[in-house]
Amino acid sequence: MRTRGIFLEIRARFPAYLRKLLHIESRVLTLRLPEGSDADVQAAAAIVSKAMRDIEDLPVIPREVEDILTISSGERHRWLKDGRLQSAGTRTVKLRGRARKITFHVFDPRHIEDVLDRDLVTVWREEDAATAAENRRRAAARTALKRSQKERAGAANPADGGRDDALRLRGWEDFDMDGLLR
């Protein structure tokens, strides 16, 4: 599950000239070096072995969280904002070819494992569905109340076509009775 994140982390630790030579194929990291580059092999092996020692404490990136928990990015954002998913901090990276840097939250692997073990995703989805149903019910009640108030206001003044009393002119009925508005 975490192959992509591990690949990105190890590749980030490599010098620039070795980054292109690291590949991921079917959950296996492969470093392909040209023949006669013994010094590069030793340096790369040292970087990989050091990275593999700390692999259990490596923070989980958002894409991995979505894959591990089988959630959408919208759910991840909502649960992070609610505090259900706890961030272990942020990471800022500059993507190659882009002028801006992007910042995203990373997660503690133990917290993600706990969420997965306790099946909290199912519980959170049920809570979200109940909240959405309650919000729809409240909105429908609010709309019905506004509609009934509008109908009541329209039925109160049928003679003037719903115009406000303040806008009616004094003596208008007399003017209308004379037949001058035909």
C-alpha cells in the first residue's frame, strides 16, 4: 500500500543525477545504474539502507491515506477539517517545472493503522450520512416555512394585487370609479 510514498521519499533523498534511475514496478523499487559506476552503487545503497531503517516512522502522504483507507479526497479533507483524521504536520515541496511550492498534510502511520483497525471510516461515513439527512430535513422545513409565509402575505391583500399599504395612493378608488383608467 505504501510503495508509492516510500518510492517518493527514497527518490527525494537521492542526488539529482540518480533520481531518474530509480523506478517502481509492481511494488518493487529498482535502481538501474550503468556499468562501471561502483561509487554510485555504494552511495545509493547507503541512502536506501538509511531510509529503510526509518521506514516505519515515515509519515503517510495524502494519496497513500486515500488508498489505505479507501476514501475520497473530499472525505479526507472533510475529516481533516473536523479533526477526525489527525495531521502529523505539513510538508512543502516544489514541483519540478512549477514556480510555486505546494503544502499538504502528512499523517502518522500509527494513527492511520488505528483508524483502519477500528473501522472508523464506516462509522464516519454513517455519521456524515445522518448529518446530511438532518441538514436536508432542516432546509426543507425552512423552505416550507418561507413558502407559507409568502402565501399568507399574498392572501392578505388580494384587492391590491399584493402591493404594500404604504404604496397605495389616497383617493385612488374614487379616481378609478370615475372610469378614467379605461
